Amino acid sequence: RAFAVISQQLDSWTSPRPNHATDEASASFTQDSVQWMKNVAQGDETPQKLAAASGEATPVMSNSAKKQSPSPSLYVTLDRPESPWMDKTLPTRSTTESHEFRRYHDVLYSYLAARRSLSDRLRLRQQEAALVQREAVDNTKLALDERSMELEYLSSLASFDEEALESNVWSLLVALRSLGIEALLWKANLENVSAYISQLALRKNATPGQLVHDLYYLSASPLILQRRKQILKWLEKCHVDYVGQVEFPRKQTSMWPESLEHVPSNPNKLQSMDPDAPLLVSDSSLYGKDEENQDKLYKACLAYLRSGNMDRAMDLCQKQSQAWLAASLGGGQPFDIELVPDPDTQRVVSVQVGNPRRALWKRTCWALGRSPKVSSEESAIYSLLSNDVETSLKNPTLRSWEDGMYACWSAMLGRLEDDLLHRHNLPLRNYPQEEEQLQATAAVASMNEASILNQLASSPYEDMRPSDVLRGAMASFIVGKDAVVSFVLQEASDEQSQQDLHILRFMAHLLLYLDSLSVGTTPVELPGVDIVKNRFVLEYLQQLGLRPELWHMMALYASLLPTELIIAEYPSLLCNVQDDEERGSMCKQMSELLASGMDLVVLRRVVRLLLGQRDAHVQMRSISWLCHSESHLADALACTNMLLRKYFIADDDQMPTALVFCNQYLPPQVTEFATSSDVVLDESEDLNKATVEDSKLEFFALQCYLEAYKAFRHWKEVMASTPPMTVTSKIVHNRAALNQTELDIANSAERRELVNQKRRASRKVVEAADAAQNKLNEVLTYGGGWLAQEDSIRGGSNDEEATQRREQLEIIQSRYLPRAAFMFHSVCDSTAAWMADSLDDAVSVLGKTALATLDSASDNTKS
């Protein structure tokens, strides 16, 4: 069956690696293919997706209520997120910074979609329980899905390697959330760890190794112990990067080869190959590069120790021909018995591992860590292995906050393990070294999360104090829920954290995640987080608005703000967007992410802000914001009228500007909507069909006047370019050489040319005058009265706009109806005067009476 499935799906499968065109990538392609086939063979035929079902939104989706889940992609994988609204035809701004911010945006979008899907499932489960009258609802499966969803979100953020320190914060959240929401937002309880240790110590037949393992990993283990062990693993992971920064020693075929060669000729140098000789002989030291190589070895071992890779440290010592050092470092493993297969007998045999004299080894490490003869790196190694917090915190090689945390945390858990093994051994045998170690680390026994963080905060070394935002976040989650709330409220009052864009981004995404925990299978209330979240998200949104390459991300973050903040802040950011294609993409985002009708409210505000600017070009292009959805065209028409009224009531003559707007900037969708009989309105619009009809009547009336004004301007241009006096050119200049017949012919031709010129000029003037008269007459005789309105004006989105519209229309009527009448009279009077002057000029030239002149010019004329 497995291979049948493989044969059906292999052709349609694509490797997740982006490029396999080169020979270098062929091996990775083969690995991916084999891994995929293994998954199919195990039954995992398709990648796990997060389904975002339709329905009512949860509070975490904020204003996305009444909206379907973001489309077109309802199944978004968190490991390879992609914005579903990024139009591939748009020019991409492929900068490193925009790509970095884009990944945060896409991961958040995927998480919110998955969170909403889970909320819908939870709601349906509750409705089902109510129908069958079942009191308790089993949400175990939903809780597991919720944890998996949150872990994928946090892991995705932790995988971004632009900021290693920020990645550590998300990794900490992953480590804690994997244990449950209680471990993430820890609230100190009275779990009796000592009672649990005493219970484990009663298992007489258990080995020390089994006891140490069961201390953290039994189902009965207190959550506080599991949590502390998880934090220790996280601290070790944080130190992994330090390993790559260490300069490793060169491989040696023997221990200290240069010192060995110079033993006979240098009596002041090493006198023997005893590994403890540098400690036993005061003036003894290594020769040549042996000392430098040994320092590098200790630094590498220290880096491995802090990263939890003790096996690698021991292997490195073996490669340096220092098996004694490897044994010295590995002495902390508790004694245990492991079952391993024997290849010779083909049976499973028991093998002893670990150190049965672990307590003695620890006391020796304690002494070595405090010895003045060892280097700082060697001292750091042994003080960490012996849980000597005092010496570790004073060591100059352990100066970072992570170093201090590791020293205290490993000592706290090491002390618990020592206590457990001592209680287990005490009834059987008494090891004095165990009691000595417990007495030496008595102060460590009282350590807890808060005391460790307080000790580091008061450290005399500045680098060991959590002075930055990211380390402060780590410290708060380590301490617990109350510390997290205090940290959030403190950062809200810190203006410095809101100035750094990367810190602002981190805080916004952290607070969005914490706010999302208020809904789900186990809601968690964090007082004040929702208010602080709104502040940081708003600040982050404003920063995105300052960077054009990040504009396409604004809609998602705006949708997570309260309605009042969206209306107050988001439109001003959209005013900077000028490209129509980019506007269309943003309108699509808003329609999918904002609550039903909220996109129209935002766009109304955007257009009105743009209409209030002084730049005429910006004003004219503002209407296009409302032309990307058919249901918004009614508002586009209303805003068009608003702009036209602004031009009409201006103190100076703005009619030429209004004509430019109508001829060059007015979107054709507005004109088509005004002339169409079908009206499509958004369900949430406060406009009705009667209001739209009023807007159409107003639009037609204003257009009627503009057409009349345009015709009047054309008539004036014709009048200015066509003088009534006609200057005829002489056909024959030397008339003295002509006889009478030739002279009569020349005069007759000149008169005909004059008459033709008069005909053309008169036709041009009369046609322009007729057009102007007709258009002006349409204004003066407009059906029902030009811009005549009822007492209750229904246009406008609120009473204030309706009142303003009424007042503006009254001003326009009182101003432009007399102007139209004056222009009509001017056309008639000036045209008549022009015709009279033109006739008088013809009479004077032709030498005929006015009636005879008109008769000669009446052919093919309208006058």
C-alpha cells in the first residue's frame, strides 16, 4: 500500500528546498525525497495543515468578527508562511529588513488563523454539549491541538536568527509551553519537593542514575522540578553559540609534546609527566605552545560544559591525548547499570556506568575550582561541576547574564540531586563527602527562581545584570506570571523600548501572544496586558507606516486594535499610499481582516483626510480609494460630490480645477455607477437607495453646470480668436497693369473670399454660442430646479455632514444660478454685438446695404 501511494503522489510532490538545479543540491534533493517516502510509508501522506474554519471570530482576531477566515489560503503552514495578499505582479521590495518583518507578519497571520479555527471548534463543542445537556465537556484533544499550535508559532519565531538574543526568548517560551500553560505562566505554589525526594529515596533497589532520572521525568514529579530541568536545558541551548566562537586546540599525538621534549634540558620546567605537576610544583609550567594549547582546550571544554555537551568535551580531551582530563570532567555522572547487547554472546548484558564515588569527585572539583594555581577557565569548569555558586559568580570568564543563570541554576538542581542521593545512601552506608558537599552548598538549598534573578540583578558586574528588554523578558517568564505582568507594565512606561524598532516588534508580537491566551481551552487572564498590547501594536503599526516597503503588513496589525483606535489612527497611515494597485491590495486586506463594514469606515476617513489637504492632485486621486469594491461606489459618488462642492464654494474661481478633475481624475466606475439603475450597497452601510438617488441627482446637477461652464469657456475662446473685422488679402497687387475686365474679375474674387471668411467665422461663433446657450439653458431650466433639495437632506454619512451639505448647496445655488443667467445673457448679447460688428464690416467692404450683404452671405449659413 505504501509504495502504491508513493507512485501516485511522487510526481506531484515538490521538495521544500528552493533550488535543486545545481549538482551541489542533488544530494539534498535525494534526502528530501527519501524522507518524504518514509513519511508516506508510515501513513503520513500529507503535511499537517492548520484548518481555519469560517464563522464568528474570537477575541484574539479582534475586529475580524463576522468575517470569514482570511483567504485565499485557509491552510497555512507555520514552517513556510507566506502572505496571502501579496500580489505577485507587484514590484517586490526585496530588502533584508522587509523580508525579516515579512516573516513575523506571516507567522502571526498563520497563528491567528489557526487560533480562530480552534476557537470555532471549541464553540461547536460547547454548543453540542448544550444540546445533549451534558455538563462536562472533554476538551483534551482541543487542548493538545492548542498546545501544538502555540508551540509551532513560538518555534517559528525562535527560528529567526536575525536576533540571537530575541530567539532565546522565544526558545524559552517554547520550552515552558511544552510542559503546559501552567509552566509558562508559573504561579508559585506549595508543592512539597522535599516530600517527593524523600519518597524517591525510599526506593532502595534503584540505582543513583535511576533516581536522578526519575527526579524530573516521572509522571508524579512535581511540575516545579520539571520546569526547572527544562529551563536548565534551555540555558544550555543558549550557550550553544558560544561553542562556535571558541578557538579549538590543534590535535596532539601525545600530552604536552613540547614540554616532554624539553624535560632533560630545562630543570625549571616540568619535571615529570604527572598531570597534577603544574599544581604540585610551584615554579613548574608547560613549555612552548603547550600552555597556549591547554588554555584553548579548557576554553573549549568550558563552552561544551555550558552547552550541555559533556560527551563532546570528553571526546575533545581524548583527541588531545588527555584521557585523565576526560575522566575528571565526566565524574559527575551518577552510578547506574545499563543493559547493552553483547555482539559476541548475542545476549543483553548489564554494564556499570557512572561514578560510584561521585561525592568524593565533587569535593575534589570544589577544591580545584578554588585553587589559585589553576587558570580562570579551569576554575570555572570545576566550580560549575561542584555547584560552587560563589566561586563561579566571581570568575572573570563567567560574566554574562546567561553565565550567571547557568551557574546558579545548575547548582540549584545539582544540590537537589545531591540531597536525593544522600538520603538514598544514608540507611545503607555513610559517605562523609556527601555531608560535606551538602553543608558547603547549604546556601544553594534556599535558592528559587526569584532569589536567583534578584542575586544577578544586584551583581557588581554590569554585564551580569538583566539590563535590556530581552533579558528582562526572559527573567520575568522564569520567575512566573506575576513577574510577567510586572515586566509588561514596566515596559509600557519605558519610552526607550518604544524607540527601537526591533524591540517594538518583539514586544508587539509577545503581547499579541499573551493576549491570545485569554481565549481557548484554558483561558488565562493577565491584568493590563490587553491595554499595553494595544499601545505597542499601535506604535508598531505607526512604524510600519513610515516604511513604504512594509505598508502591505499594516492591515493585519490594525485589525488587532480596538475599533476606536483603528478609526483614529489607521486612516492617517493609509493617506501616504498613492499607487492605485497598492491601494487595491490594501482594500482587499481590509475587507478580509477588519470587521464587517469597518473597511468602509476606514476608507471614508481616509478620503476625507485627503480631501482636506491642500494639494489638488492628492485631493483628486483620493476618490480611487473607494473604487476597488462595487459596494463602495455609493460612497465614492458621495465623496466626488463633496470634492466638487469644495471647488464650487471656493472664494477663487476653481471651475477649471473641477473640469480637470472630471476629465482626467474622476474614476470611470463613479460615472458608470451614477448612470446605472442597479445600486449595490454594503450590508453595513448607513446609506440607503434614497440617499444614493440624492447623490446621483446632485452629481448630475453639478456635471450639468460644469458642462455649461465648459461650453461657455469654449464660446469665449472662439469669440477671442475670431474678430468681427475681416482683413482680406489682395489677389492682385499691381492693379495698374490690369485692364478693366481683369480688374473686375479680381475685385469679384476678393469679395467672394470676404464672404466665405464671414461665413466661416459666423458659423464658428454661432455654433459655439448655440452650444453655450443650450448648456446654460439646461441649468436654468433644470428639472425640479437646479440643485433643488428637500428640507431633510439625506446625503452624508452623519448629521454634521448632512447639515454642511445643505449649507453648501444653498451657497452654490445662490451663487451659480445668477452666474448661469448672467453667462446666458452674456452669450446672447456678446454674440449679437459680434454679428452686428461683423455685418457692418462686410457692408463697408462690399459697398452694399445691410440687407443685400446678408442675402449674399445667406448661402450655407445659419444666420
